[in-house]
Amino acid sequence: MATDHSQTDVCGCARPTACVDRNGGLYLIAIRRIGTDRDGRVRTGEVSDRLDVTPSSVTELFDRLADTGLLRYEKRAGVALTDRGREVALELEARQCAVRTFFRRRTGFDMPLEAGYRIGYVLPDEAIERLRALVDGASNACAATAPTGVERCPFAGTEC
């Protein structure tokens, strides 16, 4: 039976970290990145492999995220992000990108993806905006817009 929350795509939160916990955000990002290669549908095993977690953990989180309206989940057919789920994933990726790009450009340190994500998740919005301004001179340079490449940051030549 399909869980469809097409009427509840907007989870009612003002910022992505209020919409989803840190772990759930990782799943949304994984689904978005895997799904950009194809029709947007992602299977449990693909997320399980990407995040190195058990398929049962993936299924459990899929159910939870579907209940919040961030994705549509249908057993054996996989999941697809709702519009709101995609927005949240993109914003979380942009936060990670701002952190990693700041460290790379200002210190030469190539921060691992997971560390950049964790820091970006906990920083207040004002701090993220300041990082964005510092690394690109414009406050919206790492905004939550679809990257041009699957694994690319909105900043030219950098990987998220």
C-alpha cells in the first residue's frame, strides 16, 4: 500500500532543521542525489548501500519521512521526494556546501562530507549566511537551488 502525502508536501516548518532531524536529512540528501540520475525513484537498497545502514533502518526512516510529507514511499517501488522534501534536501546540501567551501578556501582544509553536513546542520541560519557571504561575496551564492551536476556544489569547481 502506498503512503502518499501529496496534500501535505509542506511540513509546516520555517527551516530545514526544524523539519527533519540530522539523520533524516542525510537520507533526504541521499535520495535526492541518487534520484537525480534517473526518474527520481530510489530503492531501499540504494540508500542502504549509500549510507552504509541496514535496509530495515532505511525502510523505517522512509515510513517516518513519508508521514511528515517529505517523500512518497511505496514498498517495492521505492521513494520519491515531494517538492518540500527536495527543498529541504537542497537547503541542507547548501548549508554543507557553505561550510566545506569556507574551510577549503580560507584554511586549505578539505573537510569530509559528513563533518561539513554535521556543522552545517547545527549552525544558525545567520552563521550560514555569513559563511556564504565570506566565500563568494554574496549572501545567496550557496542558496538551495539545484546544482548543475549531481555531486556538485553551486560554487563553480567545488564538490559538495
